[in-house]
Amino acid sequence: MRHASRNRLGVSLVEMLVTLAITLMMMAAVVSVFALISDSVSATRSTTEMSDRLRAAADRLQADLDGATVTAMPTIRPDAGLGYLEYVEGPQVDSRLPTEPENIAGDLDDVLMLTVRSRGAPFAGKPEFLAGPELIESDVAEVVYFVRNNTLYRQVRTVLPSAEFVPNARRPQSFSRDISFRLDDQGRVVYNSLGDLTKRENRFAHLRTEFPYPLSTGQLLPYDAYTPADDRAGQDVLLTNVIGFDIKVFDATAPIRQTREGAVVQPGDPAYATAQNLDLAGAFVDLNYARADGLSHFSGPGDPRSRLTNTYDTWSFHYEHNGINEDQDQLVDEGTNGIDDDNRAGVDDPGERETAPPYDVPLRGMQIRLRVWEPDSRQVREVTVVGEFLPD
């Protein structure tokens, strides 16, 4: 009886502490598992959202390329009313960027400008002089793609069916947001038509002071850079966290090569410069990819008569009969004056022209690679868009 009375029910303090420690360890493990699952779900959601945004941007870009109003066959006559296509290859090129494995950024300074005809809802713009919500609609617009601070912008300027003076335009600079326009010699705002935009001097962000009226990349700014308080700020943002916007054109004469190890390479691949030519040609290339003329259509900087480098432009025949001496020689418009000025290939042959497109070659196609970075999941996604410009 005495022995039985000494037995106590329950656990000791040591046993309780051990049990509590084990419980806390199990709870910590469960919390860690839930945290991992939550992070994984969040990363998966972020990656999915990034992929959706990338796909939507690619679809928008594809639609604009498919809706190009002009057939890329220089030189275009303004009276044809076809608009233009212009692509500027920036100094950055993927093949000449650092090749370290941690370097995931690519070519970000290319610019694409073209006139587009909508196959769905019309484009709309609101001129400054209209009070209220009135919009001007058109099936055609001037569209510009460029990257600033890892953000891809798509700016749209509505092109009206015919050129006309804008009444009561008090602040011409505000038109740069919505309507494609120019200023005439008297400083009046004039709507641009497709024919007007064939000429470089009438396009958005081009310097109008002197031929060849180059693109001023400093004028390519987001809407909020014009009016930070505008409720439309940010409406031209197409994609964020962009680490690659690389434009290439199809060069049917670009040589395909083979390395000593037997790998087939094309312009832009790291080993291309030292590889041997194969009896093959045709690839998407950067403008001036070889820094030398004669290798292929787009291997060099372009025709010096254009005074442009690393630029593809559908050009305008207007420069050959505008009464301006673009080449600053003793003759004016000698390419259309009805005289065999060079005594070579007949009257007004192409060699007599004062100007020339940077690349006087029909453009069969264009390839654009979009690359984005998702910081939460640390994932990279890339998509390629291809547009065709020549008729069947």
C-alpha cells in the first residue's frame, strides 16, 4: 500500500520540456514547408503573369507588323499614299555584348517606326484644341516602339485621311501625344497623311532642320514625360522588366558558315567571324553586322548618299525632285532633270540621283526578339515575332 501510494500520474518537467521542444520543431518544419509552398505558388503566379504579358505584347507587335501599310521596297513615292517603315539599329548588338553567363541583358536600343492599318477597332486621338471627350478616329496610325529604363513603349499617333490645317491649335507640342502632325513654314500645325509620312522630315521625333532629317532618340519619351499629371500617363507602356528588344532583318545573301568543330553558325553567333563559309546563305541579321560593305545586302553601314548609318528606311522619291541640292554639288535634282549628267547608263539612271535609301533592297522579313526578367521568380522568358513585308 505504501509503495502504490508513492506512484504519481502525469509527466515530469523534463519530459514536458522535451515534448514541447519536439512540438516546436514540428511546427517550425510545418511553417517552413508552408512558406516554401507559398513562395513556390507566388513565383509560379508571377511567372505565369509575366508569360501572359509577354504573349500579349508579342501579339500586339505581330498585329502591327502584319498591318504595315507599306510594302518594304524602296523607293516610295509620296503620291502613292503608302506611309513608311523605318528601323534603327542602335549601338548595342547581342553578339558584341558581354558573354559572361551571368549577363542576361541583351540589345535594348533598337527602334521600330511604321505606319499601321488597324484590322479591328480604329485608332483614336484627342487633339488639344477640342474641349471635352471628343476623339478623332482613323484606321491608320504612326506607331513607334522603343525601350527606356527596361520598359518597352508603344506610342501611337493617329493618321488622318488627308492633310489639313488645325484650327485654334494653341500648343502644338501637345499634338505629339495623339495626332501625327507637322509644322509648316509659317509655324501652323498640319495633320500628316500617309503620303506626308513617306518623307522623313514629317515623321515624329525627326529633326527637320537639314537632310537627312535624322531620328532624334532623345525625343522618344513616354507620355508621362510630357505631362506627369495627365491621367493617361503610362498608357503607352507595353511591357516592363524588358532585358532584350532585338530587331533583325532577313538578308538572303548573308553567308552561313561552319566552325572547325563542325557547328553551323550565322551572323550574330560568337564564332561567326573565324568560321569558314559554306555554300549556303540567308539569315536574320543586325544592320551593319560585319562593319563592311560587299559581304551581303546588310553587312555594311548603308549607302553614303543617304547620310544615315544602321538604318533601314523605305525612303521617299520626293528628294529627287524637290528643288533642294541634297548632295551639295553643282546640280539640283539631276536624277530627274532629263539629262544624262554622268554619261554612263542613260538619262536619269539611278546612279545620278542625289540621294539613295540606306539599303536599296526590298525587305522580305523582320525578326524581333523580346526578352523579359521576372525578379520574384528570377526567371527569364523570351519570345520571337516575325513579320513579312513583301507581297506574295
